[in-house]
Amino acid sequence: MHFAVIGAGAVGGYYGGRLASHGNEVHFLYRSEYDYVKKNGVEVRSCHGDFKFRPLAYKSVFEMPRVDVVIVALKSFHTKYLTELLPPIINSETLILDIQNGLGNEDFIAEHFGGDRIIAGSAFICSERIAPGVISHTAEGTLKIGWYKPEGKDNSILEKVASIFKNCGVNALVNPRGIEIKWAKLIWNVAFNGLSVYYGGITTADILADSEKTKFAERLMSEVIESAESDGVKLDSQLIEKNFSVTRSMNAYRTSMTVDFLKGRELEISAMLAEPFRRGTSAGKNLPNMRELIRGVRARVEERNLKLKGEE
């Protein structure tokens, strides 16, 4: 299979880099880093073993070939640009592997390109782009994939894609129901991405070190599990402790939302926080902790005079 990566940052760059460094043909779309990576390549400092690779780098999708699988790793507020970015590199058989955070991204892609081709994925990874062409990967790295529309689908295709990642050192797991994968990731994202900004840009260790913050996180996780029922998803409450356990192993990790917040960038509030809350409350769920979280996150953003983009 030939791959393309749209969103070659800390997440897309890592997974695409794993594929490329093991001999797979992977085409990367870059923006500001294009000149640097074209000249110097990409360095991944990984807890699973450092590696370097020279990507097939492009400034424009119109220079890229059509591929078998497109990995979409954009920030969720950039999903709208896929209407321009995808057509030049896909054909009628191309799979779109969406590993963006939150809910609603696959719905948008399906509206414009059809749902049968979409693989919904979640990246369970601690990674950050710390310099041009340098990705720091400090923990985890599991990739979970499933069909956006699982009814009548051939799961062997998922297994084939997962097998390619596994052969490149990625712990790739298959759950045919992609919506379950997306909601399960939100248990962590709502609690830790959300609270890291709610409290002004702190690390996961700061949350775990304070009993009140930890209790708040636990209540948020419980509400995500409750809200998931609005999409017909039944999540095991034991996932709460599993998420806490994994987070303890991350040490003082700066969540992606914290990094964006501290650097004055847009935040993925809509897809990661507001949409799961909207789906839950629309189904009649009472979610006071999620409501307070969203209020507080928006307040922190306004205090720093950042624009609440991506909130349409």
C-alpha cells in the first residue's frame, strides 16, 4: 500500500515516519517545515527507539500522487480544508484513515467523500514537535482503528492496514466499530486535555498530584461514558482506572491542548469537548462537570485574548 499523510506534525509525523522508516512509500504534505525537512530529514526521539528518515515531502497536494491510504492527522478545526486537500490524492478506492481528535470529523469527511471508505482511528500517544524536523515521543504509541460505517464491511482490510503498522513497530489494534474507538479516546481527552487548560496550562502530573483535580477528572470520565450512550456506545467503567493508570506512567506530560494554549494557538474545543457534550445533552443527559469544564476552558482562552476559533 502507498500512503499519504495530511497533517505531518507530532502525531502524523510519528506514524507516517514509522511506516516510511520501514520501507513503505509515504508521501508527506508539509507547510512551514517543508524546506527544513527536505534538506535535513526528520528526527524522531522515541521511547521505543530513536530513528531518522527522509520523507517524500511536498508543499502542495497537486504535486503528490494518488495513494491507497490517506492518514489524516490535522487539528480538528482544519478538517474543513479536506475538501481541497483530498481530491488530488485519492481515487474511488482510496481509504481515509482519520486519526483526528474528537467527534464529527468523520461525519464531515463522509458528507464530502462517502462513508464507506473511512477508517476511524485514535492515536494513544504522547508526542510533541519540539523543533523543526524533530518529534519527541515520550510514551505509548498505540493506534486503534475501525470502520466509520461497520455494517457489512470486510474487516480483513482493517487487519491488513493494522498488520502494516505492526510490522513497523506500532501497536495497532482493530475494533470494527470505529465510533467506540473515538468515544473511548474521549475518556482521556476530555479529562486531561480539558483540565490541563481549565487550570491554566498544567501537566498531567499536576492534575494527578491534587486530589480535587483528580476527582474532577474522574467525574468527567464518568460523564463521557454516560454521554457515549447517546451514540449507542457502551463503555466499561473500568476504563476510568485504566486511563488513570496509563496517565501515571506519562510523568509530567504536556497535553496537546496545553501546548497549543501556551503557544497561543487555536484549541480543539469544538470536536474534543463541545461535541461530546452536545450529543449527550441532546439525548437528555445531565452533564454538569462537562458543562463547567467547557465554560472554564473558554474563560481561560478569553483571558489570554486568544480567539475561540473552530467553534462554529
